[in-house]
Amino acid sequence: MKKLNASQPFFANDEARSSPITVQEAKTIYNSPFNDLLFQAQTVHRAHFDPNAVQMSRLLSIKTGGCAEDCGYCSQSAHYPTGLKASKLMEVDRVLTEARKAKDAGATRYCMGAAWRSPKDRDIHMLVAMVEGVKALGMETCMTLGMLTQAQAGELAKAGLDYYNHNIDTSERFYPEIITTRSFAERLDTLETVRMAGIKVCAGGILGMGETVDDRISMLLTLANLPVPPESVPINQLIPIPGSKLANAEPVDAIEFVRTIALARILMPTSHLRLSAGRTAMSDEMQALCFFAGANSIFVGDTLLTTDNPGDDHDAALFRRLGLSPMPLEPAI
Ligand code: SAM
Ligand code: DTB
Ligand code: SF4
């Protein structure tokens, strides 16, 4: 077993490395002394990113609630009495008005989410118009719409969609305890469809659903060992939704959360790692540790899809306290 040694950084996706990283190797990294783990993660982080720059994305729910899937964590599943009102697909103009506000507030990526198992072909022309409109504002575009066919992914790619978010959420083992209306394998199929269409992949998961540490490690290994690791990896802390299956899930331990972020950074050195849902429940100190462990992206603004987010004032104060600055958009080549 490879021993973690702070003076010999362990770069999982090193060019020199030909074999995928093993479960045992990942466990060794995860379980190393906290200071060694964080030093290692920060070392990897600095080799690839400006350590004080944080990418800022903004979310909008373009179609809310009434979803056919039974995801146990979600406010939008029709299977649970969460009290959320369902709505139709939002008009393109309204989406663009909201995107403009997000850009003015400093966001560089606009992420549009729909509570669907998969989009209907008849909706694609509106989705295409949204992507084109947001791109024309000079922002990166991201969508999360459920499963896609090859043809749908192709249309969205042609419109200029930069990223597609599709989370694997947890380990393959634990997945059926959280969602029964679709499989882990279907999730991976959609990720492949998106990749083949030439869209960048955003895929991550949720901590705090009752999974074990081994499940978290397994989830990260699945992501890191994809043929090409996701360019963007959102790590969400469960926001417990009253009425949902996971309303009373045991909260994840903060140190374990930070360890998971550090392992994700070490396993996926060049991916943007997003400290996603759940920041309202985190202290500034915990968020600071997450940034030190290699998180370098957040959702900004006072709402996520259907739940609260810290908001611009709080985040501006946090950035000031930590000396962080917004990551500029890379110029398109
Ligand atoms: N319907 C699409 C799908 O499931 O792929 C897109 C929207 S869905 C809300 C996007 C992701 O948000 C989920 O995969 C899950 O990881 C995350 N999410 C949803 N509800 C959450 C909650 N209550 N707490 C934390 N993360 C959540
Ligand atoms: C992701 O991993 N987190 C975002 C985004 N991808 C689409 C969604 C978080 C949703 C939090 C619960 C809500 O607001 O409904
Ligand atoms: Fe539907 Fe997505 Fe929520 Fe699952 S996570 S219930 S697919 S909106």
C-alpha cells in the first residue's frame, strides 16, 4: 500500500500514472492525519489553480417541481409531500433577465435546472434559445435537465452549451436506497452521451444522506476513474427537505466533509470543485477549511433551485475575510 508522505505528493491523475487509482489508495489518503491530508490537497491545488480565486456560478430553476423521479433528497419529487408548487418551463425572456442580473452580480457561469426525468423533444427549441441568449451575454452556460438522448445533447452542444450537470449523487452500492426510478448505470450512460456530444461534464454528489465514508470514497473514485474526469465536480451537503424521505437524515460531520473535499481535490487535480448546496448551514470557518482543502467554486446569490443560499452580502464578507477573489472567465480560444 502506498504511504501518504507530505514531501512526496501523491498525484492521482499524474500523467505518469497508467493505472486507475485503487480503493485502498484512496482510503489511505482519506484516513491520513488531517494536517497531512490538507497539506497534500493544498499542494495539488496550487499546482493547478490560483489558490485564492473562486469560480462563481448562479443557479436558476427554469422548471420547478412535479418531478416523476423519486430522489429521496429532493424538494421537487412528486413522490413526497414537500409542499412545493410545480410550475411550467419558464419563458426565455425571463431566464435572460435573471441571467443578466446574475452577471451584474459577478457570476461567470449560469446554470439552468429543470425538474425532469428527461426533457421532451418539444422543449428543446426553448432550451436552445436559453443557451444562445445566455452565451450572448458573455457567460458560460450550464444545464441540468435529467437524462438526454444523443440527439438532444447534440442540439444543446450546437447551441453552445458549455457544461451539463448530471450528478451520480452517491456510491453505486448506496444509490438504490436513495433513488429507485432510475439506475446508477443510467446516470453513467447520460454522462457518456454528454461527453460524446462535446459538452463539458459537471458531475458530483451529496454528502449527508446516511451513506458511509466508503460510499463517499467510492463515489469520488467513480468520478475520478471516468475515461475523462468531470471538469466540474459539485459536492453538496444535504439540505434536509421537510416531507422528503431524507428529512431527518443525520448531518454529516464537518471534518469528514472537509476530508472528502480534500480527497476529491487529490483525485481530480484539474477539476473545478464546487462547494455547492448546504453552505447556509456551514460556518465561515468550515467553508474556509473547504477552500483550503481545494474547493474553488461556489453558487452565488440568495437562492439555489428551491432552497436558500447565503447571498451576495454574506459571501462578499466571507471573500474579504479570507482574501479570496472571483475567478475570471478564461478567454475563449
Ligand atoms: N432533475 C435533474 C437531475 O436530477 O439530474 C436536475 C436537477 S437536480 C435538483 C440536481 C442535483 O441537485 C441533484 O442531482 C442533487 O445532487 C442536488 N440536490 C437536489 N436536492 C438537494 C438537496 N436537498 N440537498 C443537496 N443537494 C441537492
Ligand atoms: C448541484 O450539484 N447542486 C445544484 C446543481 N447541481 C443543480 C442544485 C442544488 C439544489 C439544492 C436544493 C434546492 O435548491 O432545491
Ligand atoms: Fe427530479 Fe432531479 Fe429532483 Fe430527482 S433530483 S426528483 S430528477 S428534480
